[in-house]
Amino acid sequence: MVLPLNGDVVDGTAHIVQVALTPIFLLTGVGTLLNVFNTRLARVSDHNQRLAELMRAEEDKATRQWLAQHCTRLQHRLWALDAAVALTALAGAATCGTAFILFLGSLSDKAIASWLIVSFGVALVCVVCALIAFVIDTVLAWHGLRREGPLPRDPG
């Protein structure tokens, strides 16, 4: 026997499902951002290591100075990417906290709304700040290519 569903029950259930899925979608996006940032961080780190090797082997002062400029730019990019990764990880933690608070809210409604606003707000602010740090890395990369040219490549 199928019981007829009240419209308020369906609306209430749909709202609970919507609210529960929002942090999950953000967490998926956060995971994707972490993957992108970590991949870029590994590439910049590899370039930095290669430049350090080239600087040690280089005897020409002008070339060493040019390589040092590349190293300085790469260090700035590493800082920006480190910040992006740290902020994104914090956003993921805050998103998990939001999901946990939602779970607690289903058990008890006391003071849960303010905690939800704070934890989800922290997650969103961290994601925005991580994206800003990523844009800083991108601008540094573009600026370096225009000003200093491409990074030296392995001859092999």
C-alpha cells in the first residue's frame, strides 16, 4: 500500500537533499582544484631544480644573472602555488565541517544555522583566495615569459 505524500513533506525532503548536496559539489570542485594546483606546483618545482643545476654549471656571469631572474620568478610562483594548495585544503576541511554540521543539525537544530554559515563561508572564502593565488602564479608565469623568455630546456 502506497501512502499519499503531503506536498510539505516532499518540499521539505527536497530541500534537505539540496542542502546536503551543496557541500559535496563544492568538495568535488575543491578536489579538482587541488589536483590542478599540485600538478602545476610539481612542474614549477621541476623547472626550479633544473635552473639550479644550470646555474651551478654556468660560468658566464650574464647567463647566470638571467638564470637567477628565472629562479626568482619561480620562487614567487612556488609561494603563490603553496598558498593556493594550502587554502584549497583548508576549503576542503571547512566543506567537510559543513557536511558534519549538517549531519548534527539533523539531530538537533540548536545554534546550527550560525555554524553552517561560518563553515561554508570559510570554505568559499578559501576557494576564492586559492583562485586568486593561482591567478598570481599565472600572471607571474606570463610576465616571466614576456620579460625573460622561455625557461631553458634540457638538450636531451
